[in-house]
Amino acid sequence: MFAKKHKSFNFIDRSVYVFSLIISLLIIAPIFGVILGNISVDNEYFKFFSQTELVRYTKNSLFILISVLFITFFLGTFSAYLVSFYEFPFVNFFKYSLLLSFAIPPYIFGYTLSGFFENYGTFYSILNYFLDEKIINSILPNLGPFLGSIISLSLTLFGYVFILTRSSFLNQSKNLIEVGKNLGFTTFDIFFKIILPSARPAIFIGLSLVGMETLADFGTVSFFGLSTFTTGIYNSWFIFDDLKTANVLSFLLLFFILTLFVLESFFRKNMKFHNSTSSLKRKNEKINLKGTKRILAFLFCFTIFFISFLFPLFQMLFWSFTFPNSFDFLEIISINFNSMKLIFFASTVIIFLSFFVNFGTRVLKSNVLSFFSNLSIAGYAIPGIVISVAIITFFSLIDNLLHLSIKSYFIGSLAGLIFGYVIRFYSISFNTIKTVYLKINKTIDDSALLLGFDKLKILKKIHFPLLKSHFVFAFILISIEIIKELPITLILRPFNFETFSTKAFNMASNDLIEAAAVPSLFIILWSSLLIILSIKFFLIDKK
């Protein structure tokens, strides 16, 4: 009887191991498809390509990247500093409302910015009530493609720096700040010599995420007509049907992005807070600002909140009511149904797979499984445009090698679209579940084994109840990303299958920015609702 039970136990172990390993390998396989697709490219092609478009793509991408990093560092760090260490009007509102910038995709902010400042646009109409047309034309700003892209990306991505830096500030030791005051440091000295250096790992993580999102952006730079790696990949494959060039560009962009990913992982691994127990028990007392400083702090945070969230929201509302005939009611229902269907199926698959792999890594303690499971979360660092090309290349290679015809089942289908979402957003669920798993004492598993539980019973009876509330949090985070995702949906979707992001992009690409207002508004409203839910139930300070 014992032998039979032992045999069954090993079978479960092997099944969990194989299934977990297959999941991890499938998620990273398309990326290796991009690498393998470049092996056959000869040196002459690389030489020709580097002398033509590559230099322009690199210069444009780097210029946008450096500019966005600089602006997001200032906005994210300084706003986090104000809401963490000072009291001023609506400070408790701003520490959460600034996160609503995540509800605005950069490309939608780009539509807003362009439509607001264009000739005879909203800004022109406002000024026309007070000024002469000649004066208006002389003061109307001319937003170039670089400036428009940089502003759009900066004001929608600074939240990464804000949320991570604020978290670091909240965990900083009160003792360090008190020591600085006793040494006669000014507020300026304390910020630059104590507070900022202590938060440096968190800031670098935030900037790394901003950098990855900037390099991965397609919708914004495409709308403003800039030549970057992402637009080059899209044009090569979608317009010129040149998968070779798309693969080369994907490989090069992958190299830049994974460099940032490695840096982000390094700083995340080394981000530690050496606070004593007594220091943690004492809540950092905020300084109550008075007079002009109080007003300036409020105006700074309100300006960021207004420009990053209220400005695009109000503009989309204005266009939606001004041009009510630009969108059909039945089409709105259809697109809502498409979006909800994608969210439900993709999120369920992602959460199930990441839960199972986390479970397998925990209970089997396999170094091989741990390595591949950690490698599989690199998907969040990979641009959607690269993932799309990777999936196409991957299934093309399989068809050619095995003489099959499975490519048609994954290209231009819901299965391929969900597969793309799994690769891109798998890390969100994986890291959410892993963080909770690290807090669950492993002696619970050992006790359950002594009581006769097998590993699958531990999964069902112990781990699932402890983790289920965090599945909801992962579901919300994945849903926000799916609603905003553009390139994967645009390339891998079935024929005539629309989401709000693809509808808004197609309208704006055809110079019908006002017609893009309704789908853009739905993206903002759904994303805002999900962000508010995540703040209310998961992100409210427990202190």
C-alpha cells in the first residue's frame, strides 16, 4: 500500500514538473523564434540595412528615450516627495489620484494634444472668444512630432516612478532624517543627501520600466509620424510584407529592451530597506507647509493631475458630445463585448498558468524549473510589436520544419491574440502570486504532507484559498493592460475584430481624431474604474 502511494506521489511530481516546464518554455519560445530568424541573415544585408534606416531609428528612439526619462524622473520623484513628507490641501487625494495617469494610454494623450492645439482646434476656439485671429495664430504653439511624442509619453508614464519612489519614501527610516536634522542639514540637504540616495534603487526600477514602455511604444510615435524601431517593424511586416527586416529590427529592439530589463532586475534584487523595528513602528511625521509653499505644493500636484488625466478626459468628453454621430451605438456594444471576452479568457488563462508554475516552482524546488520560470517573465519587457512578429515567425518556423499548417490557427485568430497577451502580461500575474507565496511559510506545506495531503490537494485546499483574493488583483491589473494594448491586438486579431484601442487608432490614423473620441473615452473610463478598484481594495495605505 505504501509503495502504491509513493508511486502515485512521484507521478504527481513528474506531472507538475513537466506541465510547469512546458508552460514556461511555450511562453519564451516565440522570442527564440525571433533570434533564430536572424541566423540566416547575411552580413551584406546587415551592412546595407545599417547604412539606410537603422541609424535614423536608433537616433530617434534614443532621443525620445532620454527626454522621457529626464521628465518622468522630475515629475515622479518630486510629486512622490511632496505627498510623502508634507501636509498641504488634498495631499491624501493626490497620492492616489496621480495613479490615474495609468488610465491614459500615450497614444490617446497624443490624439488629445494634437487635436487641442491644431489650427481651429479646441484651444483656438477658446482663444477666439477673447483675441483676434492674427494674435491667436501668433501664439498658437506648433507641436512637432518629437515634442508631441515626448510630452505624451512622459505624462502617461511618470506614474511608474511616482508609485515606486513613494513606496520607498514611506519605508525610509525616520532615524536617518532625524540624524540629518541634528547635523544641521537644511531641507535641501536632507532631500539630496539622505532621502534621494536611499530611494535610488526604486527610482532606477521606475525609470527602467519607463524606458521599456517608451521603447515599446507604437501608437504614439506612429500617430506623430516618427521613424522608430516599433514603426519600422510594423511598416516592414504590415505594409511591405518583409518579415526579414521586421525580424532584424525586432532582434535589435529586443537587445535594447532586455538591457533595461536586466538593469531593472538588478536594482529590484538589491532594493533593501534596513530599518530597525523601532523605526518602523514610528510613522514619519509630515511637515505642515504654510503660506506660499503650501499653495505651490498644491498647484504642482494639481497641475500634473489635471494635465495627465483630466485634460484628455475632458477633451474626449467634449468631442464625444460635439460629434455624436461619429460612432454607432450597436458598434459600442459590440466592441464592449469583444473587450470583455478578451479580458475574461486571457486573464483566466494567464492567472491559471502563472499560479500553476508558481506552485510547481515552490513545491518541487527544481533549479531548472526555477530558471525557466524566471526567464518566462521577461515578456513584460518585450514590446507588443516584437511579440506579434515573434509569434508569426515562431509558427512559420514550425510549419516549415514539421510541414504542418498550424499557423492559420494562431495568426488572425482569438487563440493567437490570447497567446500574445499571455506572453506580454504573464509576468504581472506571476509576480503578484509569487510575492504572496514568499509570505506563506513553507512549514504549512510540510505539515500538510505529514497529514497525508498530496501536492495537488495542498494546491486546492491550502494555497488556493490563501491566494484567491490576489487573483482578483492580478485580474484587474491584466485587464487594464489588455484594454490599452494596441500593437498585439492590431496585428494578431481576427479579421474585422475591433477593440476600443484598434478603433481609436484606425480613426486617428485617418485624421478623424474627433471620431476616435468615443473609443478613447471608453478606454479611459474602463481603465479608471479598474485603477480605482485596485486602489480601494489593494493599494490604500495600511499605516
